[in-house]
Amino acid sequence: MRDGQPSTHALLLGLIVGLVFGFVNVLVTWLYPLSDDTPGALLRFYGPMFFVWALASFRAARRTGRLLSGVTTGLTVAFATFCAFDLLILVRVNLFLNELTRRADWQNMMIRFRVSDVDSLRLFINLDYLRGAPPKLGVACAIGVVMGTLGGSLGQLTHRRIRRIIATA
């Protein structure tokens, strides 16, 4: 990998993270279909995901000594994560559509469906989720850049410190 360019390792890690979190999302919905997406629940769910992005960025910058490696790793891992994760979100809403319509946090969606011209709830939900995917991917990439900057900064600092220790030994 040249400095600043994403690696296949970052893409693979992102796909794995997206699949793991996507399957956990499906499993939690299967076990607790009426659980609302409260801010606390979302933080507990997404917090570890963002930490993985920062950790991958830390390792990349520590290895190369360059912040840009951390930032591009964070962006790449985030992009790949949300590509896989969004696909599994579509699986989730199609598998549990009837259960999800009874959730309190879905009532606005149900109101929007009732006033729409779409006859099929499944079609309406899928179109709504597909329309929402690009902005969600953009937000995930922005968060990936932030996590990449944080992790990459720490990685770059520790790279310099290790080099100084080795040079003085």
C-alpha cells in the first residue's frame, strides 16, 4: 500500500465489520422486534463499530508514520462497513416487516406510507431505505474520516515515539 491509498485489508475489514454488525442487527431484531432505536441503544450499537474504525486507522498510521494512512483507512473501512451493513438492513426490514411496523419509532414511517400513493408497504419501505442509503453512506464516510483522524493521529504519535526510542537505544 502506498501512503494515503486504501488497502484491500481495509476493504476486507470493513466488509467483515459490516457483516458482523448487520447480522447482530438482524439477530437483535429477531429476539426483540419491538425494541426502539433510542439514542442510548444506537450509541451502544454504533460505538464499537466506530472504535474498530479508529483502531484500524491507528494501526495504519502507526505502521507508516503518516496521518494520511490513518485517515484513508478510516474512510475505507467505514465505506465498506456501510455497504455491507446497508444490505443487511434491507434483509432485516424485509424479514421482520410486520413486527417492525408496530414499533414506536416506525410510526412516522407508517404515517408517510398511508399518505403516499404506493399500494405496497414492502415496496414503500424498500424504496425509502434505498433513497436513504446514499446519505447514510455519506455520514458513515464522514465519521470514518473523523475516526481515521483521531486514530491516525494517535498512531502517528506512537510511531514517532517508537522511532525515537529505537534511535536512542
